[in-house]
Amino acid sequence: QAVGRTVAWRYNVEAVRRAFEQANTLGAQRFLFASTYSVYGYAEKGHPVREDSPLHPQSLYAETKVAAEEFLLGQTDAPAAPVIFRLATLYGLSPRTRFDLIINQFVLEAFTRRKLLIYQRGYSRSFVHIRDAVEGLLLGLTAPEEKVRGQVFNLGTEQGNLTKDQIVALILQRIPETVVEYKDLTFGGDMRDVTAAFDKIQRVLGFKARRDVVGGIREVHRALKEGWFKNPWDERYRNAQFIVQ
């Protein structure tokens, strides 16, 4: 565990510092940081979290993101303008599709095993399609500097604020033969029950998500059916566990 913490800190904090320093050395005008809405940990009184909400990181991964954010927010006078995006949980196809993220993972398990084991069915999270996330990041590159320098943006859409139960219901519409088993057990790790508000990125950058979870489930299911992935369980489709745990 100590080794995992050291390595995660090196990858997620020290590497950000070095990359930022190098960006300034090379004359970059802007530095975008892909953080995560998991830095919030949980929503106080159940309200969607906003950019100024307290941070309660519940995992090592979230802790490292908070530390990297704090560093960048202390560099707002640097030549390269730091901009922080707290991404909702991603889903959908990409050059390296992630099957360790909830929606993609559920589709994979439903398709290959015809079974889903769901913990904390009523827990809510925020989701955004990978292509919408990329479009949001591009807005951070092209917007006038005075709008983004030293700013934090939640990146996602209110339509992506869903409970695990709601996600399961959408998957069952696509793969109805799936057997669902619920176990509301609490265990160690990141047990987020939190959704985010996204009005700031809509107002300041004009961001609008163009994909939805139904379409994301459909495209991942189709890719699996058509054999796009030789072995979707391969580790290349998952991030290092010592980083995400």
C-alpha cells in the first residue's frame, strides 16, 4: 500500500508539476488539467456539488488530484494559464476504451456474463461521454484567457446524473436477459454518492453535451457484439489499480 501511494503520488502530482514547468519553459500559453469530480467525495445535504463546494476526497486517486489542483491554483500568474476540469465519470468508446468505468463495465458484464452484481444501488454519480469531455476540454483551449485562467470547471451534464439503478434499467432495455443481483454492502475504497452541477461550464464556455447514456450503452454494446475487442478483459482496458483505488 505504501508503494502504491508513492507511485500514485509520483504519477499524479509530481508529474503534473514537471509537466507544468516544462510547458512554461517551452512557451505554452495554456495548461489544461484533467481532474475529477471525485475530489468532492460526497455531497453535503445531497445537493449537487459546485466548483466552490468543499472537497472530501475518499480515495488515494482523489487525494492526488486535489494535491495537483492545489499546486496549479498556486500558479495562476505563470505564463501558461492553468485551467482545471473536474470530469464526471466517463463512458463510451475511445482509442483505449475503459472497461473499469461503471457504464462500460456494466455493459461488458451484462453482455459477456448475462449477470450484474450491483452494490449500493441507490448511489448516484455523474457521467459524461468521452467525446463530450474532449469537446469541453477544447473549449478550455479556445476560450479567451481571461475567462479560464485559474478557473475550475465541472465537466459533464445534468442529464448524466444517474443512480446505479437507473443505469441498470437502461442496460436492461438493451440486454433484457441480464440477471441483476443487488448487495447493498459497504466496503473500503471510493464509495461516492454524489452528483455535480454543470451550470458554470455552460454559462462561461457555452458547453453543451451532445451524447447521452442511452447512446453510450448502445455503442459499447454494438462494439462488443461486432467483436471490436479481442479480449475486453485485458488489462490494457483498465487503469493501474494502485492509482484508482
